[in-house]
Amino acid sequence: MTTRDHIIKWLAYTLALLPVWFLDAFLLSRFPLWGVRPMLLPVCAMALATLEGATAGAGFSLGVGVLFDALAPDLIPGSMTLLFALLGLGCGLLAQYVLRQDLIGHLICSALALCAIDAVRIALRLTAGVAGVGAMAQVAGKEILWSLCFVPGVYLLFRWVFRRVPKPTVL
């Protein structure tokens, strides 16, 4: 692939992320369901990791983690950036070698990523003494279920981009 192909590819994925981020940050945050709002950025990162694999998944998830850290300043700075990169790598490997690179694989990877993110957030808030484990786990469960409702739409958007971006040729 040429440099131009790489630029087109990553620009297309970034443009696919923008409407989902807009939906997450500006629309769904105004209308919480069950008192929580979904986390769509991890679902986007895992969609790309599922489709593209470990290396691309880790790189894109790193960028999405930076955005997530910027939007969640109450956590330790950089914690979500590192976690997203590791999740993108792990879920990319999982989708490549264990699961299929389809909607079901994306659903499993997204569920694992959301659980890991909420586990870290609960652990960080426990050290700060914000609330009890039971209350935070209940909120996290609702947040994960609400976020998983958006998996099919996000997957279809990223699969549409995946089918149209340049791919490396194998000779």
C-alpha cells in the first residue's frame, strides 16, 4: 500500500468515528436511559480491531483512548489511553485467531472491552471512596447493556468503510 492509500484509509476510519462520537457526546448524553449514557467510543475501537486485526486495532484504539481521556477528566490522565490500546491489541488478536471477524466477534469483543473499562473505572473510584461496589457495579451493568445496543449499527458503519478502503495486496 502506498502512503496515499494509508492516509485515505485512516481518514475514512476517522470520518466514520465522527458521527458516532457526535451521537455519543451531544445527543445520547442529553437523554440517558436507566440513568446512564452509553459508551460508544470503545465500541468503535473494537469494531476496527475486529475487522482490521491487532496492529491496526491497537493503533486506532490508542487514538480513541486519547479522545476518551479528554472527555473523561475525572480519571487518572492517560489511564484510558493505555487501556484502550491494550484492549485494541487483545481484541484484534482474539478476533483474528479465535473468533470470526464478524458481528458476533465484534459483539464479544465489545462486551469484553466495556467490562474491562468499567472494571478499571470502578477500581479507580473505589480508591477515591466515591461509592460502594454494589452501586457502581449496578450502574456499570446498565451502561454496558445500553452500549451493547449500538453494536450492530457501529459494526455496519465500520464494515462499510472496511470494504471500501484500500487493502494491501498479496503477491
